[in-house]
Amino acid sequence: MSTLSHGLSSIDLRFQGRSNVIAAAVAESAGGVAIIDPGPTSCLETLELGLQAQGIRWPDVRQILLTHIHLDHAGAAGTIVRDHPHIVVFVHERGVKHLIDPSRLLDSATRVYGDQMDRLWGEFAPVPAARLVSLAGGERVEAGGRAFEVAYTPGHASHHVSYFDRSSGVAFVGDVAGVCVDGGYILPPTPPPDIDLELWAESLDRIQAWSPSTLFLTHFGPSMRVNAHCAELTEHLQFTAARVRASLDEPGSDEERALRFEEWLRQELRHHMTETHVDEYIVAAGFRHLWYGLARYWRKRST
């Protein structure tokens, strides 16, 4: 458990037995508890132990706030609500139907992860419609005994929102502010199918307009140099996007291009960190998938 501010903390979910990969955030007050991005069901036991260490029981948890519905962020939501049906889940309006019926989401993920789905993510149970609150961005929602401002922040995902607790200055930004372990290299996560560089830039502007003191990243933890963080992410996003665009003219299949990109990115990160940290980034982001998201973006632009 790591403390962010009074009443705000985070839990390292120890995804696949590794630290510094997925973090769930917790907001706690006399008004109850909210969890921001509870992670996948494969990490649910670790989440429960982390809550217990803070003296929190499931009856205390009133809300789950989802930045988006990717399995590493939202996978446990349906299982939690099934076992604790008093909990309400907040999600962007584009994600609502996929939480009610996750079949298309799971079909898409299975094409990527194959027979590793259960080992990596565990169950992705549906969330009853009656327990969902649909967001568009611009709202103020009460959760965990405090008011969160909501912004629509696409670019990484078309159904991505961010949450700002003005009382603490912490913005919970999911994946739109990148992957950053121990204050190191800021890697843009660019899996298919929703990558959009222009919308991503607008989302970062929207977050900076809040003037937060801290960005909380699901991968991994707080960053307190907000403007420099966003500038570095933008630079790295343009850098990797240009590399993928150039690779589209290279010989070979998409699989071969993605493998070359994976090795290129691994070598880039080795200039900035130890091999152990590189492995943490690979587990958090899946380098090969990043090529496919940016390739899809450039091909859509060309047509």
C-alpha cells in the first residue's frame, strides 16, 4: 500500500507476480470507499488483501470508477459487483454496453491472448445495467466521500475518462498519461483499436487544464512533474508513431514488422533503465501490441 494524500492510497496488484505493473487506487473517507480501476480478476485476491491491510471491508466499498474497460483496468468489476451488489460502477458511455455484455470485448482479447486469457486476466463477468452509471465527461461525481471531476480523455481508448480530485490535486488518468515505472521513461501505450494521436493531444491538454499536482498512472503510480511528464509523453508518442509509420514501408509481414518494432523498443529502453525495469514495461504494455495500434492508426489516416 502506498499513500498518495489524506484518504487516497494505492495497491500494487502484483500482476503475474511482478511489482510495479498494475496499481489500483483507493479513496476512503467517512462517506465510504471508492476504487479507481480495480484491475483484472486474476489480481482480485491481492486487491482484497490490500484493502484488508487498510481495514477496509467490501461493505465499505460503495463505488468503482473505471477509466476504461480494458481487461487490466476493469476486468474484476463484474465479479466484484456480483459478489457485492451494492457497489455502483462508473464508466464512459461507450463502455457501458461492453460491461453489460462483454462477449465482443472478450472475443477481441482472445484473438490477441489465445489460451493465456484465463492465466493473465481471469474472469470478466458482466455488470448488471442497474449498477452502472454512464459518463460522457464534464460531470462531477460523488465517490469515496469526495467529489471527482470527470473529463473525456480518448486517444488511448475511445471510452477513456479521467477523474480529478481537486481537494488533493490528484488526477487519476488510467493509460492516457502513459506507462512510467519509478519516475523513469514514459512509454505511450498504443494497442489497437482506438489509437488517435490528435485526440490524445487534446486529452493531455484537458488534463493539464485541471492544473493537477499529481498524475496517478495505473502503470504505475504517481507522477508529480505534471507538465514535464505530459511533454515527455508527447515526444515519445511522436517518436514511436514515426518509427511505426516508417516500418509500414519495410519488407515482410505485419508480424515480422511488429517483432522488429518490439526489439527496437526494447533496445531503446535499455538506454534508460535496467533489464529488470524493461521487463516490467513489457508486462505492463506488451511491446508487440503497440505496433499494431499505431499501424492501424496510420492505415486509417491513409484511407
